[in-house]
Amino acid sequence: MANNEHEFNLREIARETLLRFGFLVEVPRPALSQLDRLGEPDYSRLAIKDLTGWLWSSIDNDDSRDLDQIEYLEQDSRGTHLYVAIADLHSFVERDSPLDQAAEHNTTSIYTGVRTFPMFPDKLSTNLTSLVDGGKRLAVVIEMLIASDGSLAESSVYRAVVRNQAQLTYNAVAAWLDNQPEDGTPATKRTLAKIRSSAALQEQLRRQHQLSEALRARRLEAGALTFETIEMRPEPSDGGWELKAAKHNSATHLIEDFMISANQATVAFLQSKGFPSLRRVVRTPKNWPQIVALAAQHGFRLSAEPDAKNLEEFLQSERKKDIERFPDLSLAIIKLLGRGEYTVATPGGEAPGHFALAIEGYTHSTAPNRRYPDVITQRLLMAAFASGKPPYSSPDLTELAQHCTDKENDANKAERSVHKSVAAAVLARRIGERFDGMITGAADKGTWVRIVHPPVEGRLGGAVRGLAVGDKVIVKLVSTDPWRGYIDFDLIARR
């Protein structure tokens, strides 16, 4: 359903939303001056590995140009060698330079759907540092030897020159891997033609898929949690906008599995060099009693103490019972688990693990075009390569960890606000209609419900006392305000 673009200027709403959360929405002049002086390096003069002859490939969204990583795989008698090449930002952006200061301020690219606000300007993020199809690029390569049971046998990290030979998309790769009908978009058609024309690329994708399944199976055995959430993406439609659901598939899982392994290998490398690291953690949930109560509503008994494996048993049970509503349950539990955060691990010290992934020693290193913590990690790696000292002191890292956590939370709020503005515009013509919904938040500050079609969230009014996360309800849409991102429902009945 389209909205009136004149009445609801969603691009301007996105800009004002980011300003409200304290983000830079334009590149500062000093950063633009620095950007003008940047150009491609002379690759022939670099004393680093040249891996441009390998069949590297990337998998990302249809419209992605800020490509942070590419993958390549080889097998021998020892196991599977997985190589993940990461875009090299360090060689272009010095610490405390104008470009770095702007990136440190925002700490992340922000994807509102109606407009993207990149952490680094396009000349960098979609050109000089982007691992786009066909171009030579500088990279940090994470090499991992994976045993047949999915365990990491050994790893190393080093600089190299690489070339992406196959820029692929999630939807097309998933359709090919799962032998499913294609979605008919031009990007999917182009990507499938590329895959079908190369036997070597087909073999790469098959082996990568097999490896990702082994990696995921090992994490699940350790207690990793599997959620199924629906991400609504605003897309232009008939002069206005509509919301389309983006779900995980075999290709998104493949990249997720590889990035998790690469991030763990990065921590191991920094530890081996006696370097600190910026960790990404999800602490043991304080809201476990509420998760237990939610499971009890579904007839499942969780242990009194936090137990990831037990929680995963509940998730799998509910997925089988009600696949349509499982995304709502996933969202409710994710909220109760609490947000991820950044913290510092000093050499020889300990840091919390990642409860949802059931792993220790996890960082963010694989998206330096899009996340500032990954830039910090890359600078630590570069110093370790040179056998130098860490470029950040422990107090500096601690301050940056908190800043990155705070700005990531702000970015998530801003993105949700803009998405709600789009949803409010799309739903503006449906005032008075009734919808099935599920309670996704219930606290003193308000009660929140997510409806099924379209799967959007709004504030719930009426006799809401006694409602709990996970309760199923029938609601009526009473008002929308696209400029403020408000969607308001009234409770009609409990189901």
C-alpha cells in the first residue's frame, strides 16, 4: 500500500530522526577535504600476499555496495580451510583524522530503508574500501582450519590483496542452494545466471553451505539459540512506500556462521599477541524469571537458573507447534534477554561470553565499513602485525566500548522510529480495522503489541492490565502519526 509522499516526507523524517538522536547526517568539511586526497594504492609496491587469483565471492543484499567481506574455501587431508577477507579501512583512515572523528561520532552506518546514512562516505565505503566485484582491494585475511566436527583447529590473520570474482545476493544463493523458486527480481536473475555459468563457483557454494551447517551444528550443541525474526524493509512502491518482510535463509545463515568463526579467530590472534580486544557480549539474562514465566504460558517448564540449551529446547518446540507466530515469540525472548554490548578484555583477563551464541571470546571485526568497533579491532590487528604496541590504552578502549554501545542503541532506536514512520504511513488508510496480535512488551511505561499482517509493532491502549509478553490478543487500529512514528491500537479481546 502506498502513502502520499508529499504528506509524509519519509526521507526528511529519517534525517530529523537521526538529528534528534545526535547523529551527524552530513560529512563534515574537514572530512570531505581528507576524502578528496584519497586514492587507490600502488599494489605493485606492497610487500603483502597477492590472493587475487582465488575464486573469492561475496553474499549480501541486492542493493549493497559497502561490501565488507568475501569468502573462499579449500579442502585437503587436514580439513577445510576457510578464508574470510575483510575490507582494509586502516590503510585509508588514520586515527583521529577528520574522517575517523566523524565515524567515531556515529559509530555505525544507519539503514533506515528510506535513506542510508553511511559511517564513511561513499568514496570509501562503496568504492576504495568496498570489496566490490572485479576490483583489486586491500584486505585483512582471516584463515581458519576447520575440523570435520566444526571445531577450529588453527587460525592465522594477515594482510593481502584480493579480488572479488563473484558478487552474489542472499535471495539468489538461497534459492539455488535450496532448489527453491526465485523471486523474479533483476538482482536474483543476474546472480543465478552467474552461478549457473560457473561450475567452480557452484562447488564453492556447495562446500561453503556444508561447512556452515557443521559450524552451526557445533554451536547448537554448545547451547546457541536459534531465533526467527521478521525484518521489515521499506521499499519504494507506486510513488510511495511499502513494507516487505526479510527473513533469514540458508545464505544469510552461511554468512552469519562464517563471520562468527572469523570473529572468534580474531580474538584468538590478538590473545596470542598479548593484545587487548574489544568484545561483543550478551550477558547471562537478568530477566530469566520472566522468560521462565513466558515458557510456562506455552506449557513448557524451563529450569530455574539460566540455561541456554534448555531455552533452545523450548524455542524448537514452539517453532514446530506454530511457525507463523514463532517470529513474535522470538522477538519477545530477544527483548527479555537484553541488548548486546561492548566491553574490553585485557591480556590474561576475563570477559563475559555471548549467551545467545553460546561462545566465549567474540568480537566484531568483519564490518569495518559499517561499524566503528570493527575499525578499532582492525587497528589492533595492524599493530599486532607490526609487532608494535596496542594503539589504544585500556582507559581509551573502555571509554570507546561504552560510547559504541550507547550509539548502537541510539541507532537501533532511530532505525525503529523511521521504520515505524513508514509503517504508520502504510497503515494510515486502515484506521478502525481489527488485527490479530501478540504482546511483545509489558511494563509500567506501556504495553506493546505486534500484529501479524503486516508484522508491525505499536502501543496498546484499553484494559491492558494483566497482559504479559507472549499473550495473544485482538486489537483495533485507532490512530497513526507518521511524523512521530506512532501507531496506536486498542485492545478488543484476548485470545
